[in-house]
Amino acid sequence: MSFLKRSNLSRPGTWWALSSTRARFTAAGAAVLVLGLVATSVIVWNSPANPVTQAAASVTRADIATAKIVAERNSLLSQVIALQKQLSGSKGNLSATKAQLASIQQQLYSAQGALDAAAAAKTTMAARAKPITRKPSSTNAAGAVVTAPSKAEIINPTSRYFGMYTEQAPFNFASFDATAKKIGSQPNAVGYFGGWDQTFRADVVKASWKRNTLPILTWESRPIGAANDAVEEPDYSLPKIIGDPATGVPGNFDAYLHQYAKDIVASGLPLGIRLDHEMNGVWYPWSEDDAKGTAINGNRPGDYVKMWQHVHDIFQEEGANSLVAWIWAPNVINNLPATHKAPAYLDSLYPGSAYVDVVGLSGYLRPAYKPDNNFTFDYTFTPSLKELRRITDKPILLAEIGASEVGGHKAAWISSLFQALAKPENQDIIGFSWFNLAVTSYTEGELATNDWRIDSRPDSLAAFTAGLALPGGRFDLSPQ
């Protein structure tokens, strides 16, 4: 016989105490503790001021469907009282085991959880009973209602958007919040990328609006894992997306697009979609041709507009356009081939005002810019802004911008950006979204690493923080 077995056999008490006297005290203490918890729970649950009682009182004024919740609540409270009596009856029975006490307490926890669920159901019913003119909303996993501005409010905001792209947001906001903390202001828009091999992610849209942040999806008609410098994606050519409407042949992605639109409607929340951006460049599979006029990815002149309208029409059929702010966002024209700088070329890519809600631009301070670059907002954006304003009077979003540290002009460029945004002539610009990453990529055939991050250097961060606070900037400087 081992020492352990001998030691156990020599004890006159029970398995949880060294002696019978201590066992009685232990059991009695446990019983008193649990009874105290139960009594407190019952008193709180039956108090007229407690949230569950108030919820039930509100429910009694609802319709027949919500009356079921009241009946469920009353049944659960009866269970709690019965459990209290059961526990009280065991007070004098000190031989009740620890496991029995834990079982009773677990039942009480389950009853409380069911009551909480009933209260949540009441809240959800009340939300659904609001008029259909309410703001877009959805209920998250915890039962809380997530609301958002209407599409009209998104397109014409009262303050400007300060958005960011980071490594993981809106799937994970860790680096997003870390940068916001350094700036001292909370961004109110978040940019992210999605491919056509991915389904709609309602969870990240809800996560964004839970933070009162506009999600802006850059939706690329190619696989999410495609190489960024690959222009040939034959399965995703514009003609294959469009199909042949004249003969009734559907596009290869029609079923996908219908389901995507349905999922947006089911989410009940709005978002911005920047579909196939920088279409006036020569570096994406949805571009129509290169500098020599050679077709890219089997695309034909006019296909880009047909593709955009085709996608928009499918969303219209599914009722999704009331939740989507469509953002048409070419690249700034500074460094494009001469053939692609021509006003007529950009005109040929515009889907029409009935198909676009916001026009945008991608524009960066790059080390590869031409010698005449004076590292200002005017050089980067003004020629392109003139073209956008010539084409339409839609609100303008600087949908993807950034500045490289190479050359040492970043802080000055940032200051110029905010000074320009404060001018009256740029009040139609409703905000910007900063590409807050350090990226290694090819620029004009050369591999280079550019640190686009706001906090890449102390002077860049200081210029950005000061610029946000300039009078006339119209940014909502909510503290992080």
C-alpha cells in the first residue's frame, strides 16, 4: 500500500476536509454562500427597478408575439424560486456534496442566461417595429443593434472622412488603433481589399459600423491572391464578366454577383465599394489597353463601362444599391502614358452619373515622379481634380493616397495636402483614405520599398497631426 493510500484511510473526515468538524463547517459555508447569491439574484430580478423587470414591463405593452417572452420570463423566475427552496432545504443536510451545490448554482446561471436572452429578444423586436425610414441597422452576435448613416448621409457627410488602410483592418483593428493613438484622432473610415473569389464579409462591415466607421471595399475583379503586377487574368476578362446581353448570354460571374448583392441586403448595413480602381492606368487586368494601344487581358474599348454598368444593374435587381455608395476612382494622370492622359480617354471610362455616387482618385508622392515635381498637393492632384470636375459634379474622395519618405519631402507634402483641403475651392472633397503601410513593389520596372505610413518619421507624424487640426479642414477630431 502506498503512502498516499495510507494517508487517506487514516483521515476520519471527508474527501474535501481534514476532519469531520471541518467538513461540516466547509459544507455549511458553501451552502450559505450559494444561498446568498440566490437570494441576491431573486431580490434583484423581482425589484421594480431592475432591467429585466423593466424589460418585461415594456414587453407587456407589446403585441401578442412579445407576450410569449413574458410567459417565458415568469416560468424562469418560478424555476429560480424552486431552486431557492431546494437549496434552503439542503441547508440542514451537511452531507450534500460539493458537486450537488455546484449543479444547483449552474442551473441558476442557466436561468439567468435564459432571462437575458428573453430581454435581448424584446430589444430586437422593438427595433424591428420601427418605421422603415430608420437608419440602416443590423443585430450583432451579442444581440446589440448596430446602426449606420443612410446612403445619402454617407455621400454628403457633415464632416470629412479621414480613413486608413492598414495590414488587417477591418478584420483586426490593432495596428489601425495603434496609429490612431499616435495621431490623437480616431479615423472614421477604413479601407480594405477584396477579390472576386471571396464572398461578402458582413462581419467586417458590422465591426466597422460598431465603431461608427465607414467601411470602403476596394473590390477587384480578380482573385484576392493574384500578383499585384500581373495584368493577365484570362478567367476574369471584362468580356467574360459582361457576357452578351444582345443574345441573352449571361456573364460568367452573374450568379456570384447576384449572391454578393443579396448578402449585402441581408446585412442591412451600407458600405462604399471602389470597383476596379485606377482603370485609366496600364497595370491591372481590368485596364483596356496599354500605351501602345494593345489590348490588356482580352479587353476591348468600352468594356470597362459595360462591366461597371452590368455589376450595378445586378445590384439594382437585388435591391443592394440603396446600401452601396459606388466609388469610381481613377489614378491621378501625372505619370500616365500620354495616350492615357488625354481627357477623351478618361471620359471613355466614366460609367455615367446614374451609376456613380462618388468619384475618387489614387495619388501618391512617389520618388519616381518627374523632375518637375515640386512635392505639393497641386502637382499631385490638381490636374486630375480639374478633369473630375469637368466630367461630373459628384462628391470627390481621395480614395487612396500616401507619401514616400524617399527624397525627404514627405512632411512638406503632407502639410501641403491639408492646406489645400482647407481652401474653398476644394470643399467638394469629402475626405481621404491614407495607405498606411510600408510596401516593396515595382515602380517603373524597379523594385523599391516605400514607407507610406503616417508615423514613418516624427516630422511626418507631426505634420499630419497639425494638418488635421487646421481651420477649414472640417475633420471630426474625435479623440482616439
